[in-house]
Amino acid sequence: MDKKTSTQKDTTPSLTGRAGGGSSTRSLIVSALDHGTVIDHIPCDRLFEVINLLHLQDMTSKVTIGYNLKSGKMGTKSIIKIADRFFTDEELNQLSVVAPDVTLSIIRNYEVVEKRRVSMPSELKGIILCNNPKCITNNEPMRTLFHLVEENPTLVRCHYCNHEQDIRQVKLV
């Protein structure tokens, strides 16, 4: 069994309390993350899109998923903790399309070393498809390029055909 230093939290999963309620409380302790990424404030209706987008089902390291959790800011939210995985800017740009305004925390040695909100970049390169069937990107082998036109609601414009589309209606490449 691993030794714990005095600064580490107990990471042993445990459930305490009685099934019928009563005066005891129930708690579930989830393993603390040594190294990895926490993606917080994911809209519940987008959780499985995020899982598929980041290919979390193919990971061999620990992934902890919380769904329909209470949130003062959102009502309910989802959260994902991914051990030993850090994301590239390109992956985060893809994430911004599926779940804008998520909070990303980078964890190293059980400490949050970076925390930031993921937001839509001004340009989306090779991330989404143009929904204009006549667009050259749908007829020639080339990388798509979109420019952010408006943030709320989020509208993007194809660089090649100037077709505007709502980000909620796009398909990922």
C-alpha cells in the first residue's frame, strides 16, 4: 500500500452511513488526481459528446465522470477527471465547439497549477464542417476554416463560401 504524506488527502473510496437515513451522513470520496486534467462545468446534455470528442472511452488511465451534479452557476453540470492526460490547444478548440465555457484545471502533484475557462477561438481550423453543400470544402480535399462572427448566440462564417451557421448546428470534422 502506498505511503501518504501528511499533505495528501485520503483517496480511498468509501461510503458511510445507513441505507435508511437517520442521523449519520453519507459521503463518497473520489480519488484525488496526482497528474492530469479536470474538465468542469460541462453542460449535462453535452457530456457524452465531450467523451466521444476526446476519445475517453479508449483511454487506459483512470477517468472519473460525474453527471447531473448540483451547480450554483448552472443548476446541474457534469465533470470529468482524467489521470495522466493533458490536452493540446487544438483539442481544446474542438472542446470549445462542443462545450463552450467549460473550466479546465491542470493538476500536477495533487495541486492545481493552471485553471482557465475554455472559450471559442476567433478561428476554427479543421474542426467543423460547412453545412453549405456547394462549399469547396465539401467537394475538394481541403481543411475547413471558420471565423467567429458573433459570440452569443455563437455564429461562425466559412472562410471559403461566407456561409454563416450557428455553432449548435455544426458537425465536427
